[in-house]
Amino acid sequence: MIKAIFLDLEGVVTHNGRILTDGVYRHTKNYLTKKQVLERYKKARTGKLSYEEFFRGVPKNKRDDFLKEVFFHKGSKTALEKLCKKYPLYLASNHIDILFEKEINKLKIKKYFKKIFVSKELKTRKPFLKFYKTILKKTNLKGNETIFVDDTKRNLKGAKKCKMITIQMVNPEHDDRNKIDFRADFEIKDLNELEKIIKKINN
């Protein structure tokens, strides 16, 4: 019986799965190289680099420009409105806390979630087992009672090791995170497909 749903933010709730690397770079490339953005993101998402250090060299009035690319994934807003009335929803994301807060505030989605988990606050990230074990412990849930939705196979593989039911949001863009030998339990292109899947699992 499914008792809760964990959702990634980018590429699942939002349309762009790489906003913190490609998206931020597109709006800061006059100040940072792609390599600098990637290296800083890797450190900042687990708290090894502050927000100010992440944007060192970027004018303050340019730091929020990436938000121009933050939009809902097709069908996700409608799905959140429906799902939150039937199941506890949790956000679980690799992210920099301040930027994460800016994204969810723009989308106005905090009200749909019972709790929000961000890698920087947890001091661990997907796909490490500690991330999934921590969020399960904090919600008093067992893996097989939950669904984990992500757009990357790498992250879903970690969730599967904790016996969570894995669902991949299949997006047009492909990157190295999905070039692994793993198949999720289910694949979707729209969060509105979740209800049918949950009914199938529960029956």
C-alpha cells in the first residue's frame, strides 16, 4: 500500500532537469565558466560552499536571472493539486538551499508538500543511500510504502536500493545521468499518470 510520494523538483515538477548547471551557466557565462559552475554546484549542494561563494564574481542583480527558465513541467501543477489531497507529498532534491527556495517560491508550490528535503540541509545527496535512508527515517516510512519520482536513472537506482518504488519522468533531454544499466519500475511523461500507477500497485 502506497503511503507517500517523494518527488524531485527539477525535471519532474519543473520542465528543466539541469537548471542549476546549464540554466545558471546560460545566465552567468559572462562571469563564470561552465567548469566553474559545475565545480561550485557539486560543493554547494551538500553545504561545502555557501551561496555567496557559489556566485562569487557574479553581480547581485544577475544571480536570480536563472529563474527566467523555471516553469512547471507539463501537467505537474494540476497533478500536485490532486495528489496532495490523497497522499502526503515530499520534495527531495539535490539543490542549494537559497536557490531552491527561490524556485519553489516562484512556482508557489510549498503548500502542496508535507515536508521538503534539500541535499545541502541533509549534508548528503542522491544517489547515496544515506540520502534515501535519511528521508525515510524522518518521515517514519518504509521504502516499499513509498514512490520516488525522478528524471534520472542514477538517482532512481539509489532509491531502489532502499526498496522504494521507482518512477522515471522521461524527458526529451538525455545526459550522462541516464547512461546506466537501470530501468525504473515505471516510466511517465506527466505526473497525472501517477494515480493510475498507484491504483495498479495497491490492487
